Amino acid sequence: MDIVSLVITFLLAGLMLLLVVRLPLAILSNLRAGHRFREGLADALAELRLSRMLKYLGIDAATYLHKEQAVEIKKHMERCDACDAKSRCDQVLDNEPAADAEHLGFCANIDDLKEIRRVR
């Protein structure tokens, strides 16, 4: 074996070793970042009436955060925050959950939430 082949072999072995070490570290880092992002969403969700609406409709908030896309969750949160019917929402959410969600037509997210509830 000549010197060039030996150098190339050591370089490839070094790169493979680097890959074996760095890839799991990168995956763990991404998992932690995703977990922190979801925790941030959960905290922001808890501050909105949307979390109470989820509970009212029988949708588990943890499952909602896990299954729904972050873009959709943020869209729901923005709609809830910008809602003009907050006092009506509070009145409805303070009562016992109803069997149907037809009287929730004032909610900007009700169509999406009904679909989420139907799928689950």
C-alpha cells in the first residue's frame, strides 16, 4: 500500500469517526430544541382562552400540541388572541360543556377545533 492510499484511508476513517460522534449529538440537540419549542407553545397556549376551549371540547391540550403542526397551533393562538368575542367566550367556557359545539359559532377556531375533535 502506498502512502497516498494510507493517508486517504486514515482521512476516511477520521471522517467516519467524526460522523459517528457528531450525528447523535446533533440529533439530541435538535430533540432538546424541539422540546423547548413545544414547552414554549404550551406556556403561551395556557395564557389564552384557547386552552380552556380545548378542554371544553374534550380535546387534550398535550395531544393537541403533539399532533397538530406548530404553524396551525400558532394560527389558532393568533385568532384567539385577536378575537372580539372574549366576553362571550368567557361566559360559555364558565358553563358546563355542552354535548354539541353548535352554539360556539362566535369562535374563530371552532371549525378547526371541531375537525380536530372529530378526528380524535
